[in-house]
Amino acid sequence: MDMEHSLPSLHSVWHRRGWVAILALLSTLGGGVAYLFLAAPKYEVKARLILNDRQLGISELSRDISQVWSYRTGESSPLATQSELIKSQRVIQEALDRVDIEALDPLAVPPTLQEVRKHLNIAVIPATNILEVSYQNESEALAVELLNSIAETMVDESVREIRLEAKAVREFLEQEVPRQREITAAAEQAENEYRRMSGLVNVEEQTAQLVASLGNLEAQETAVVAEYQERITQVEQLRQLTGIDNPKSAYIGSRVGGDQEIEEIRNQLAGVEGELVAARSRFTDENPIVQSLAAQRQALVELYQQKLAAVVPPGETLLRQGITSDELSENLIADLITAQSQSVALADRIRVLRRERQNLLARLDELPLKQQPLMALVRQREEAEETLRFLQGKLEEARLAETQLLGNIRIIELAEEGSGDETPSAKVILVLATAFGLMLAVGLVVLLEIIDNTLHDDGEIEELLKLPLLGVLPNLTAPVLKLTPPEAFLDNGRFVEPYRLLLKTLEFRSSDPLKRVVISSAIASEGKSTVAAHLAAVSALLGRRTLIIDADLRCPRQHQIWQRDTQPGLTESLNGDRPLSQSVQPTEIDNLDLLPSGELTPHPSKLLESSRLHALLEEAAQTYDLVIIDTPPISSCGDAHSLSRDSNGLLLITRPNVTPKDILIRAVSDLKSNGVKVMGVAVNGMTAYTTAYYRYPVKGKLPAVKSSLRLRSGQVQAANKGKGGDRG
């Protein structure tokens, strides 16, 4: 197996990356040859400079300033900074002005600034602070003099730049200190103003006072509530003794009972009523005696009502049992009225205390909110004061540092005549160019292969995943990607036959009758939805009543492939809004229905984990011969894991140059560890350049299958014979 896969792999690698290797090799060889033809013999001389990284000066600021010139870019290396400064226009031009070229060599051509920069090289001696500066020129004497002039200019430039930095720091601090004083004063004023407006002086002391006041109020409230309960109990007992529920009516009854005139009228009325009853027992109502007594009774009633109206307030009702005239009853009613009044007063007191307690709690809650802005203002004031003290100290140090700074670069080795090397060497250049070109070519190919972590051909599938390769699907052209109309796909045998072979392979690899298949992929863009749609089309073409369910409730695609509406669909069926029969939508292919995603929901996982889904899939399996379920990628969510439990298994779709190997391996590992039955893998979008096993048919011929796929085709035919022929 290793030999089978190694040769095609090398061939495919060469096909993908050969142009990179050839281009890298030719580029380096061409550069070497061009360099030999164009470069004239030159002398290379060298000098060495050392960067003094010791802190100079008697104050901290002076030591910092002595390194400002080297560390100007913060994160950059000081040696790299010096290397760039050596090649700067100012340094080279000053060095050229110092050299008398005509006195050194009357025949020498004075180099321009660009020529000096081009032939000036700087190298850092590893693990040191030493810079090795080299320069090439056709005149060795000129090269030595100019290189030494550049080194001396760098030393002078270092001293000059450090002095300028020291002066700049002093001038900056002299301007910054007064401004910082103003900032500090403004921060102090803002803090004092906020304290005045918010009433916050001492937060801890104010909090303690509020807590103490809150405790006193709670104690008062407890005492008043106890007294209130006592009065309520007293009122209830007096009501039971007197039989009066309304103290106000009792008060009115007491007044009526104590009125002598009303009492006398009531007694007269009682006597007349007695005589009237006796007369009616002896005479008829037309008898003059009876009529006289009735008229007398009516006059007394009207007089009694007039007297009551003078005592009883308008709108109040006087009950007969509320009228009292004895001293004990009047005393009890007085006690009831007093207790009721006290209970009402105590209830009002309780409400007042609770309102005051709520106010104290609100004030207590407001303290932290008021304290936060105060703390921010205090921090601003403290930071401003600290910054002011820091700047004042640095200003004094800057004035002192400006008078005693030193340079941080010095020369440790000058260039000398006779020590230069003549360059270039043709043999060395060609050998180095060839070796470097080969290494560059191999390195680029290996690097590109390492960076490109995607699958390249179907030969990697079984060895990489330890899963069967169930099918190799062609790269569909644009007219057949969408199945509206479906004839462009179904009438083309070179597209249909790979899907038919995949369908038959799924049937014979399933231990149970193939009823429900979950289709997913490791990541998006591998064509899982396209494979699901076209596999369903082939299944319907072969006479199976087929349903394709778009269970990708995050990014549905089936409605676009079939040019159908998303609603009604799976979401409506799972919510119980519609039965399955009213949610499916017919397609242009006989025997094929589509259950689109339906209305998108913010919580698709909740629907896919519900018991309704299991019932829906059971109903679909009873209604259709084959149910194909399109699910989201495995790496994005766990929908495929859940749906696979109610199916024959999961078909994993991959795509050459798209599927990352590490994500694919991790996805398959997760599926296996979760107990998901993975039926196998199908490679989608294969072309003549990405497979060693499959080539597409020509002019309607069936696809020729090599290696393991030819064996699978034979197994399918044998199984068809054993089962009574091809059901498709």
C-alpha cells in the first residue's frame, strides 16, 4: 500500500509544485551569472565599531539620554538602528566631504552617495555589540580612507545627537512642567467641586451614620408594629363583646341611645304598635279604631325619622343592634372607638417609619454610586500630582545631564591597506548559486506542502482516516449544480453514474435496509449540500420515493439548489405548526420531495434535540423509501451527531484542495468517540489532476474505475445478483 500511494503522491506533488522548484533554481542561477557579468573586481576593506551599552552619567536621566540615540524606536535592536544610521545620507555625505579623493588617487573617480551606500555593508558580530563595516571600491586606498572617515563621522554623530537629545528633553520639560501644574490644579478643583455638589466629605463616616439611623428606625418600627398588633387584638375582642363591626355606626348608635327625646318617641311608638296589633286582632282594617292607631303610628314613625336625621350623618346607616343606652355598652363602644382610632394612628406611624427607612436605604445605596466618580477624580488628582513631581525631578536631572553627556560609539579597528579581499569569484558564485537554488527549490516545495494541509487526492482518504472510500464524485459544471431544470444532470451519464455507484455502495454497506442517511462534512464549502441534492435526484430517478431534509438550520442551501421557498419546512413541523405532509414540497423530479429548513430560529439546537424530530424521521421513513438528511458541518456544531442516531449512518463528504487534514481527522475522531456510525467517505469535486483512481466517461461511456473502486463495483454487481437484480 505504501508503494501504491508514494508514486502517485510524488507525481501529484511535482505537478502542483514543480514550477515553483524550477523557478527558484533558475532564478538563483540567473542571478549568479548576471552578477558575474555585471560586477567589476573590487577591493573590500573592513573596520569595526563598538556600541557602548553601559549607562553613562551621574543621574538616571543622563544614563537614559545616553541611550536614547540607540533605542529611539523602542522595540528595535540598537545595533540594527546603528546599522541604518551608518548608511544614512547625512553620515555618508559628511564622510565624503572629509576625504580628499584627488590627493589619494588622482585617477580615481569620486563615488556618489548612492554608490557608497550600495557597496557599504554592515554586519553584527554574533553575541557582541560590535558592528563590522565593510566597503568595496576599485581603489583600495580610497576604500580605506572613506571607510575610516565613515567610522569617525559615526563617533562624532553619536556625541552630537546625544547632546541634541539632552537639550530637547530639557526644553520639553521646561514647557511641560507649567502645563502639568495647571492640570493638577484643575484636578483638585474638580474633586472639591464634586464633593461640594454631592455632599460627600467622608464616605465611611457618612455610611456609619446612615447605618446607625437605619438601625434606630428599624427598632422604632418593631416597637410600633408590636403596639399595632396589640391594638388590633383589642379591637377584635371589643367587636366580639359588642357585636359591632363598624365603630362609626356604634358611635352613632350610642348618640341615638343617649337622646332622651328619641328614646321617648321610640317608647310611644312601641306602645302604639302594641295597641295596633291588639286592635287588628279584634277589628278589621276599615275599623275607625284601627285606622286611627295606624295614622298615629305613621305620625310617630315620621317624627322618629326626623329626629334620627338630625343625629345620624347623611349616608350613614343605623342598625337597631347598634343603639345602646346602658352605661356598660356605652363604655365598651367608647373603648372600641378609642382602640380603632389608635390602631389607625399606629398604622400611619408604621407607614411613615417604613418610608423613612426606604429613604435611608436609598441614600445608603446612592453612596457607592456617588463614590465611584469621586474615586475617579481622586485618582486623577493623585496621578496629576505624581506626574508633576516626576516631571519636576526630571527637569532638574535634565539640566544637570546636558553638561556631562558622552558618546556611546567608539572605533576599535580601522581599515588598513593590504587587508582587502578581491571579489567576486566566478566558481564560488556559481557553486553557491546552484546549491542555494536547489535548497531553495526543495525548501519552497516542502514549505508549500506543509502549509497546504488540505487533501489532494482520494488515495489519502483510507490511509488517513481508516474509513472506507465509498465513492469518487465528479466536479460538476455550472449548469448542473442547480437542479432546476434537472435534465442537465440526469441526462448526463458521466455525472449520474458516480452518484448511482455511491448509492449502491451505501446500500450494500448498510447492515439494515437503507432508509435514512445523514450527509455532512468537516467544514463548509466541501459541497455536502450539492452531493445530498444530486444523490437524492439519482435515488428518485431509480424509482425510490425519496425525501431530502434540509436540517442545516444555520445556513440552509437546499431551497437554493431546488429553487423553492424556505417555508413551510422543518422548523414549522418541529414546532407543531404543520404536519410533515403539509411541509414537504414537490420538486421537478418524480418521486422526490423536499423538506426545506423553514423559518430560521435563534436556537436551532433546541429543535434538533427535541422528541418531535425523532417522530418526524420515523414518519418520513414510513412514507418514503429513502430519506437524505443534509446537516451542518461537523466542526461548526453537533447537529450531525444528534441526527445520526436516527439513521443508518453518516456519509462524510470531502473535497480535494479544500478539506484540511487536521480538521478532518479531528472530526472523524469526534464522531467515533461519540459512537456515531460513519458509513464512509465520499470525495467530491474530483478532476483528472486530483485522482489516480477515477476518470470521467467520454461521449456517454460509463466511467472507468481503477484499483479499489473497480473492486467495489464488482462487489456491487455480485450483491445485485444475490439480491435479485439492481433495484435502481
